[in-house]
Amino acid sequence: MDLGTYVGDLQRQLAAAANGGTEETRVAAERLVTQLDAAVRVVLLDALSAAAGEITRDLAPGSVDLRLRGREVDLVVSAPSADPGAEDRPAAAADLDDTSTSRTTLRLPDALKAQVDEAAAADGVSVNAWLVRAVASALQPRQRRAAHRNRSGGDSFAGWAR
């Protein structure tokens, strides 16, 4: 979620409110608006963090995490595992034959490539290994994919709620 949208909205609303005042009021509001970005971001992060904490208390043993990546904020929902004793295993790792491989060229849009790089880094694997897992997972029967999602800790949701 890009907090810049909300910071910009607040800045525009403050500037619009100052338009009804004197010239001195408008100048003061203009100065304030330019300095508002960092303070509003901190307040929004505090509010999102408090909301994630409240939701986590109600969702236990699941959780909601607030993750900051640069200037972006993600809310990550982790549902409780359906089978607490299940170990995390790479998707279809036992089914893949490591001795024979095929080389394939894949052209991804830059934005998608960046997301793949981040996901692979978060999982601690190479981009190639991450893509192999993603393809293997996509080719698994529907029921096995659902079971794997539950074992791995849940789905991710990003966005803004009102």
C-alpha cells in the first residue's frame, strides 16, 4: 500500500481549507503542507500497527503483520495452520527429477520481475528455484495446492481498509 496517496490527500485538503483564510494563513498552510509528509506517515504507520495488533488478538493463533518495504506498507495475514505438526517442505520437491532439466527463456515485465526477486529473497532461494517451485505448485492438483498454502502459514493480503 502506498501511503503517499493518503499523505497527498491530506496535504490537498489542508491547502483547500486554508484557501478560505487570509493571505498569511495560506502562506503558513503552504509551509506546513510541505513539512507534513514524514509526520503523517508515522501517524498512519502507528494506526496501522495498532489495527494489526487488535486483529491479531482476535485472530489468534493466526496473525496480521505490518511490513515496511521502502515507502510501501504491506499487511500480511497468516492463518493458523490446519495441521500444526506438518513440516514445511518445498512444493513438489520430491516429485522433481534433478538429473534432467530443460532450459527455458522467460520474459517478465520489470515490475513482475522485481516481485519475483523479492519473493525469492524472502524465501531464501534463488530466482530459478523460486520459479521452479511456483510452476510445480501451479501444476499440482487443486487440493494439494490448498493443503500446501495452509502448511506454509497462509495467504498474503495487501491493501487499505476503511
